[in-house]
Amino acid sequence: MATLDPVARSLEDLSAEHLRLLMRVSQELNSTLEIDALLPQVLDLVMQTTQAEGGSLWLLEDDETLRCHLARGCLAEVLAGVELPLGAGIIGDAVRRRASVLVGEVREDERFLHQLDELAGFRTQSVIAVPLVCRGEVLGGIEVVNERAEDGVFEEEHRLFLEALADDAAAAIRNARLFQAERQARDLAALLEVSREIASTFDRSRILVSVVNLAGRAVPFDRCVLALQEEEQLQVRAISGQEKVDRKAAAVRELEHVLHWAAERGGELFVPDLQDPEDELAAQIRERFPRWLAESGARGVFLAPVQDSEGRLGVLAFEFATPHRLSEWGREAANLLAIQTALALRNAQLYADVPFISWLEPLAERRRKLAALPGSTWLRWGAAALAVVLALALIRIPLRLAASEASVRAAVQQPARAATGGIVDAVWIEEGQQVAAGAPVLRLRDEELLRRLREAET
């Protein structure tokens, strides 16, 4: 005869009422894959169905440490964030042994950590601790204290019910973690793409616009604002969805006051719900900036400082129209984006300080345009250049050109004069003819000279 696993045996022993509750809880647990929303839902359902005065949800941080991620009831403030070695306390022992534990009187159990009761001023009577195990992997555990009854003691049926519920809760938490890991990988790829985009230019205006409009690929928000530290004050320079920022507008001025106040607090600022009556920071914002709340419609806000080792450059602000929209991973992604923004802005500032950059910028722009040409265009240009080189190398071009006999005109003309007077009797050269030194050019006839010559002969 086949044996039933512990969960199946627990289901057989549960009452019809507990089975109906378990069915409803299972449906609600499978309604979300957001780990930050799922964990509170799991604990609230556990406390509601077990009628416990307090409860806590513990997750295994590594193989040896349990951390209380969430707590409800009188022990909430004391337990939140507490870390225990695996095996310490009733919850630690249950998780280590992977078996549920019911303790009717904790004062008689040596595993009970009475120090927590003393810190909270609370008296724990009865405890149920169950491990969260899915597919052989231990995820953590759930612990509830004191049933809301006269004696405050849990019964065996409560343990069986919580054991069955923990099985569904563990499966839901595992699925949510897998979904979160996949989304983080996708967001990291998007963040890398945004970082490449803002690092590809030294134009500060382009960087500002790119950051606020591309940040939505990695961080969910309803409005993103980037303000820079200029003239000892924060000035809004870019708002998502807007081409230009009118700093003279009253809404922008009010926004700058909010950002300046938040930045003066130092570090990041996160208010998941601006209407939370128990959040002191939210109360201060409601009191100081009612106009901004009314105009923006923000229900949540997160500010990440844009700074590097040299100092603060500004702040990157995210507004949310719904409370608790930004997850823990979303905050990490926003901070990474702020770091990349600081790096891009600092590089742009250094680039602007380069001498003669106004002369070099057109050359760089032409280089970028050439680099952006498709491969086919480069091939065509390369083929044309190669053809010109081959033509010059292979085609024989004569260096002398044949022509008819040329006539040369002297650059300087010098008139020829006879040493004696007379009448030209004959010319022996033509115009333009080359004449050697001492050659006769013409013949003169002088009657007076001839007469004297005849007289001398006679």
C-alpha cells in the first residue's frame, strides 16, 4: 500500500472549514509574482487563518543565516531585521530539521529565545514554526505566536493547516523569485543600453534628455526629473515627456524647492506612500509641500543623488502615481542609473573644458557621420578610390604634347640704331628673325659720304 507524503496526510486530517480556507489562500497566493507584495500577503493570510496574535516570516539568506524579513503583531518592531544562525530558536530549529514544530508552553522549551519577549514587553505562550521548502530547497520559515483564545494555545489542527499552507507559500515564493531574477536580468540589459546611450555623447543637453526619457526601460515611474547643482542651488534641467523645461513656471519652482529640501537631508530618499499616516517623512512632505502633492498627484517618491568622488552634481527623482510601486531592486537600478548619469555628466564637463573644442567639434561630427554610414556605402566609396588609384598607375599619360612650331616674342624689344646717318638702301633680315652678334642688318646710303669718298679717290 502506497504511503502518503506529509502534506497529503495533513490535508486528510484538516476540517472542511480549514480546507476551504486553504483553497482560498492558495488562490490569493498565486495572484501575484511580485516578491515585495507576496511576502506581506503570505504573512497576513497566515495570521488571519490561524487567528494568531503575532507572526514573522524568515528567509534563508545563506546556508547558515535566517533573517526576519517581515513581522506582525506585538513583536514586529523587535523582530524586523533580526538575524539568527540556522538552528537557533524554535524557528531556526524547524528550518534546520525541515519539520514543523508546535510548542504549547514555550517557557518549558529550551529553544525559546526569551530575550525577544523581554525587549518587546510581551509574553509568548504558544508557538507554531513551519519551514518553507519547495522542490527540496529550503527557502525559510514562518512562525506564529499565541492563538487569539482564552488560553492562547495552538492545537494540532493549527499545525497541520499551517504546514499545508506553508507548502503553497513556498511554491509561490519560489516562483516569485524566479520571476524577479528574470526581470532583473532584463532590467540590467536595459540599464546597460541606457548607459551606452548617455555615454555615447558629450553633449550635456542630450545626456539630460536621454536620462529622463530612457530611464523607464529599467525603472518603473510616472515622472522622472533631473536637477543639477548650479549656482549653489538645484535647478531642474530635464523632465520626462517634456522637450524643454520652463524654470519660470510656478510648478517647476515648487518642484525645485522639494528637491532642494530632500537633497539637504543627504543620501537617497524613499517614501513608498506619501499618504501613510505612520510615516514621519511622508508627514513632513505633506506639511511642507501640499501644493506640489496636489499638482503632481504623486503617491510615492524616490530621490537618488547624482554624485561622484569629486562631489554632488545633482539629483535624479522618480515620482509614482501609486504607492509602493518601487521595489527594492528598482531602487538599486535607480541608484545605478544615477551613478552612470554622474559619470556621463562629468565626462561632458571635462570635454567642454578642452581648448579649441569649438574647432574640433565639427571634425568629430563629420567623423561620426562617416562612421554611421552603412557598410554598402563604404564599399562603394572604397571601390571608387581603388579605381582612381589603378587608373593613375596603369594608364600611360604622355608628359609632352605635340604641337605646331611656336613663335616666340621677345619679352624686351631693343631698337637697332646706326652709328652714322643715311638712307636705308636694303634690309637683309625679317621681323622676328634671330640675329647673331655683329651680323649686318641693313645697308645705308649716305650721299654726302659718297661725295666725299669720290673726291678723295680723285
